[in-house]
Amino acid sequence: MPADDEGATIMVKLDDLLHERRMTLTELAERVGLTLANLSILKTGKAKAIRFSTLAAICRELDCQPGDLLSYEDTK
């Protein structure tokens, strides 16, 4: 799920992590205190930014590191 910015792409791997953890997006939203809509925007790669506190909460609930959730690809 890409978020483009001049030839660079940040891939959000939330779908994969949720599947591995057998957790729904709704369950994660409840656990981290976000709306389902905001978490869905992140999941689809349409988010322009993420707060560190949100990233930390997601990592806490999914027992992962930020690098497990996000990856960088140079599309140039």
C-alpha cells in the first residue's frame, strides 16, 4: 500500500501483520483508540503522516517494530 512522494514510496504492511496476528482492523482500532476510518486510511497507504504515539500504540498491540509495519522503496 503505497504513499508516494516524488519517486519514493513508503509501504504500509498493516494488512500482513493483522493477518499474521489473526486480528481484525476493528479490534486493533479499539485497542489503540483510533477510529476505524483513520486506521483504514493508514492500512490503504493513503495516510500522509503518522504520529509517533500512534505508531508506538500499533507496535505495542501487534508486538512488532516500526520496521515491521513500514518499508521504504525508491521508485526512481
